[in-house]
Amino acid sequence: MHSQNGAIIGHRMASDSDVLIYARAKEVAKIAATYAGATEELGYVHPNTLAVLQDAGTAQMLKPESLHSIRDFIHVCGLVAEGCMSTGWCNFVWGMHNYLIGLYPDAVQTEVWQTPHCLVSASLGPVGRVELTDQGGIVSGRWRFNSGCDHADWLLLGTTPADGEPHLALLHKSEYSIIDTWQVMGLKGTGSKDAECHSVAIPADRLMPFSRVIEPFTALLILVIVGPVIGGAQSAVKSFTNQLATRRTSSGTALGDQQATLLRLAEASAEVDTARTITLAAADRLDLNPAPDDQTTVRIMRDTAYAAKLCNQATRRVFEAAGGSALHERNELQRIFRDVTAGCAQARLHWDEQAEPYARQLIREALKHGTRPDES
């Protein structure tokens, strides 16, 4: 169970509700896999996949008073992504931003969730403009990377006023336009398009300062991104395993009998398992406190980026080992490779940028505890 106000809640053992949601996520993954190609062609999650996902409730797991933990949600995003990473990615987006809606005033939550399975997408970077008024604010701007926006009724959009801190603005789909800019090599089915609005007046309760809804939850907002990446990498390992079990070389040798190939499979599987373990351990810490201190936040930033790095390595390893057959469009491994590569291009998953703050923290702690600079 998670808390949205930073209160500590003990991590619980897996319950019947956990087992049920995991089973539902696996069913979503099966349907998502069936429609993965169609989702790519459409540029958004196929309606048949969405219907099953909505019935399963996987995008609603982080609403206030939910019985599901952050750990549960991240694991479920991975399970869904094993069928189709674009679908798993959209699930993390919709679920995480339901969490943020839970930080808005009760009246706003009631308005948004009057449709219980309402979906919310977002572009959180404060690139838009807001003119703060006595009644609320006037919002203008253009925002990129609104994953899942085709199925969303609301968007959360980052804005900056002339003076003061950034605010997160909540806009209804009647208040903005979607611009199809999403012609990409991977995660095609996320439909991560641009959104644009001009001088839209919104009430004050639909504007929240970053200091209340973004900054305290930096670790959580970053960690959830890697859930579907883990699922994508796991599906790459599974696909490669299945191919090794059935394919033979031109000389008739079973690929599964080649030591070098087996070692690549073993290493890739270990990388994905390690990524999952690191990520779920970080999720356990956030279930104790979703708004942790700075030290914990930078550690989770490091862990998230490292998990993504492992998944990227694992997927590339099996894709290259699969040989030329993996280049064919009919081979699902090429889609998985493209999706994992695209997911790891997300700015918050870049290793150098996310790891450096933790390394600096280690040095500060060493100096604080009396370690002298090496003058040799």
C-alpha cells in the first residue's frame, strides 16, 4: 500500500489482490501481444487491447486509497510490456498520472474520476506559460512526448509563470489540440504526440505548484519509467530463448547447442533479473515513503538508470546474437529491440546524468566523516 503524503506505511506481503492483478496483467499482455503490430501501425494502443487493460484496472492502481503498492504497479507495467512495450509504457504513464491527480483538491479528483476509468497523460517539463490570475491561470504553450494522449481525457502540463515556481496545469481534452509528430523507430504505439493550447483559462484548483506535486516525488516519477523497459527486455530474452529452442544453423546444428550463444542468453537473463531486483527494491523504499529525502532520491535515480542500462545491454546482446533473421519485420525481436532502445532514450534513464549526483553524494559523505584528500 502506498501513501501520497509521505507517511510511512509498512510493506505488506503479497495478498490475494496482488495475485489477481498480476494474473490480469498477464492476460492483458497476451492480448497486447496479439495486437502489437496493429498498435504500431495505428500509432496508439489498439482499442481491443485498451478494453482489456481497462477491464483489468492496471492503469488505476495508484489512485488514492488503492490496495496496490508502488511495487505492484511497477511489476504490473513490466508484465504488460512483455506482451507489447508500447502498451506497458502507456500503462505506466496513465497510472503514474492518476497518482498525481490524487494530489489535487478533492473537487478536481471528483471531476476527473467521474468516469472511473478515465485516463490522464502528461508532459511534465515546464515549457508552457501560465499567467497567474485571481481566478486561476491562463495557459499557453506546446508540449512534446504526451504518451497515450489519444486515449486520454485530461493532460497534466508543466508551465512556468513570469515570476515564481513552475506549476502543473490540468487541462481537459476540449482545451488543447493534439499534433501528430510521432514518426519514430520505436515505441510507435505510445502515440507520444505534441499538445498545444493558446490562452486557455483554467480555475485555480487545476494549478498546482511543482513544490507540492513534482519535486517531492522525483524518485517515484523516475523509477516508474523503467518498469516497461524491464518487461521489454524480458520479452527479448524470452523471444531469443524460443528461437534457440527451434532454430538450426545452415549446417544443421541446433543453435541451442552452441556454447557461445548459450552464454549470451545466460548473461542477458541475468542482466534482466538484476534490473528487476534493483527496481523492485527501490519500489519497496518508496512504499515506505514516496517522498523520500534527497539521499534516497539520488540513489533511486542511480538505480533506475542502471536498471535501464542493464536492460538495454541484455536486449542488444540477444538481438545481435540472433543474427540476420532478427532483422525481418516478421520477427518480433526486431520490434522489441526498437522499443527497448527507444525507451532507454528517455532523458531520465541516461546513465551519466542520473548516476553523477549519487557519486557526488558519496564523496560528500566521505568528506563529512573525516576522510582526508589523498595528497600523494
